[in-house]
Amino acid sequence: MPQKRKAKNLRALDLLVLSDVHLGTYGCHAKELLQYLKSLEPKEVVLNGDIVDIWQFSKNYFPKAHLKVINHLLKWSSKGIKVHYITGNHDEFLRKFDGTSMGGLEIKNKLVLELQGQKTWIFHGDVFDVTMQYSKWLARLGAVGYDTLILINRAVNWTRMRLGQDRISFSKQVKEKVKKAVSFINSFEHTVAEIALENQVGAVVCGHIHHPIIKDIETPRGTVTYLNSGDWVESLTALEYHQGAWSLYQHDLNQVLEDNDAPEAIDRTPKELFADILTNIKTKASL
């Protein structure tokens, strides 16, 4: 009689924070994310914006792995794991559902959690992006250009890995070497820190700028802990909170899985897709 397989050892977390997954785009590393999610057993989850990319959503491109990520997150919420969906700029149409709660899933525009007696402010961060506030069309154009750069980058890395060479990131090199990009990141971080201190918040968690980090920022008003969960397009990172301490997870970039799944044509628009998901959750929650 065949023996039953033992359940995999899942890594316990008190809180998991993900952002900027950009499901529905060519740059999203959904397979790697799904592999990571399947290794965890979190008590609470925060999806900090831009989880599904509505700006660049195409009915002709939505691989199975992208749908599996959504299903896994919904499975968590149905099991009683609290899942907070914080809205971002690429999924901003959900902002009108602020406060909606169905089963274990809650949609919020921002969130404040009490962790170890300290207020932790969690929001996507696009409200502090001047480009987003005054030139949304320019931001959308930039998003398309960024996605194109990611496609080229993935083709280059595919070749490099077959030659036994490490992956490289065009966008990361631009961010690190171009003065304006570095200045923008620093400005964003300090603006967030100043506003956090004005609201007597000890820690602030953002996404949006795809720059994963945990650091203390000193200002004339005091010191605040700034955290950014990065993204699942290039950095492949997440924030983990367990037993009173934060840490930054990074997937091994040299162990990226090949995406051989054929894209599935989606008949519904992004809004219709989300509406179906929300209806399905609401129905299950009422049973």
C-alpha cells in the first residue's frame, strides 16, 4: 500500500507584504511568485497595489500562471487568512470599493496596523509621485516603455543564462546610475518619511517605485522606519514580518523559471474580471 506524502513544511509568517506584481503583463514573474507563495503559511497578507495591471491589460495575454496566483491568494482568504488589497495606480479603479470586505478579503486605499506597539502605515505610494498627479498620460506612456524594456531585458537574459552568465537588469542600472532616477527615489522616500512623522507613525510601508529596501530615515522631526516591498517584475522581492522583526525576501534571480505556458485569451475586461472575482468571494462568504 503506497504511503501518503507528507505535507510540505511551510514557512510561518505573521505578515506578508507584496506589491507591484503587475499580473497581465509580459514582465510579471508569476511562476516564481506562485512558487514562493506555496512555500508560506502567513497569518495576514497585504497586497500593496498594482497586483493586476489594468493599464496594460490585454485580452490576448493572461497566462495560466497569472490566474494561478490570483486563485492562490483567493484560496488564502477563503481559509480565513486576512488579505488586505491596497489599491495602486495600475489598479486604481478599485479605489471606489474602499472599505469593501468580503470573507477574508478587504479592499482599502491605505491601512494602519499596530505591530509591536508601533503604528505601521501601509499604502501604495503613487499619491507622492508628481508625475502621477499632474501628467497621468506621461506615466502611462512610461509604463509602456518600461514594459518594452523588460521584454528586451528578458530576451537578453535568456541568452546570457544559456551561456552560463548571470542575469542583468537594464532598469536597475538606469535607476542606480542616472542622477535624476536616484534623486527621485530619495525624494520619494524622504517625503513619505516626513508625512509619516506628521501623523505620529513609526514605520511606513510602500510599493510603487520598484525599489526594495528597509532602512531608517532621519529627519529634523525624528526617525522613521521606511520599507518598500519592491516588485515581481525585476527585483522579485517581498516584505516579511515575523516575531516582531521585518526582513526582505528576494527570489534567486539566477533561478528564474521559463514561461512556456501558452497565453489564454480573456473574454472579459479587467473590470469584469474583478467584478466576477468579487461576486464569487461574496457568494462564498455568505454560505
